[in-house]
Amino acid sequence: MKISIKMKKALNDQVALEASASNNYLAMASWCEVTGYQGAANYFYAQSDEERTHLLKVVHYLNALGAVATIPAIKSPASSYKSLEGLIKTALKNEQTVTTAIHKMVEIAQKEKDHSTYAFLEWFVNEQVQEETKFETILQKFDLLGRDKLGINEIDKFLAVKASAPSEPTV
Ligand code: FEO
């Protein structure tokens, strides 16, 4: 095997984390849809798809190395939220957890002089900067536009626009 047992485990844990993120965003999208936040629903359906592409990147990387990816069982996500703002806060927290996991893998790669995995992870490091910024920007909108019905409606419209222009880092 071209990667260590430790790195293989960390990458497989990442597959589970990305799968869980995809599932969480799917549940968030569904809640937004039934609550009447159509823009936010579209945004989170797209976000869920995006997380699945992250999962596949890691699966393909492991398999290409002959390390064999483990496809995980996924825990049921929360099915309801107190508010759209609370939901976005949860999303940001999830992304911060993913960032920590990615950074830990980078540290393992550095320690083990695993240059291939180090290079592979660079994309994810950049992606996480974007992911956290996305949710911080949305949270900022609650202060800027307000938390009353009109404010939330504006935020939903903002998310509708964002949903139609999903972003991925090019690096
Ligand atoms: Fe794949 Fe949003 O982290």
C-alpha cells in the first residue's frame, strides 16, 4: 500500500464525514422546503450534492492507491430546526468540524512525508476556507437584513441566487 494504515483510516473517516455532511444538508434542504424557504432549500439541495462530490473524490483517491474505500453507514440527521439562522449556525459548525479533520490529515501527511496525500488534500484545504466563508457570510445577513419576516425573505432570495451559482475552488 502506498499510504500508511493511519492515513487510510483518516481518509476513510473523511469519507464518513463527507457522507454525513451530504445527508445533513439534504435534511436541511427538506426542512427548508416544507417550511417555505424555497431559496434556502435549493441552496442546501445543491450543497448536499456538492458534499457527495467531496466524498467521491476521497473514495476514488483511496481506490486508486489500492487502499480500498470503506462506504460507511450514516446516522440519521436532525429533521427539524428552530429557525433558518439556527440551521445555518449548525451548518457552519459542521464545516468547522470538517476543516479540523482535513487539517489533521494534512499534519499526518506532513509527518509521514506522504507527498501524494499532501497534494491531494490541498484542494480540500482551499475548499474549507470557501465553505466556512459561505456560511459566515449568510449568518452576517441576519444582522444586516434583520430577523423579521421581511429580513428572512430577503435572505431566502439571497440563497436562491447563490443556489444557482454553486462555487468550488479551482485549485
Ligand atoms: Fe465537504 Fe463542506 O465539506
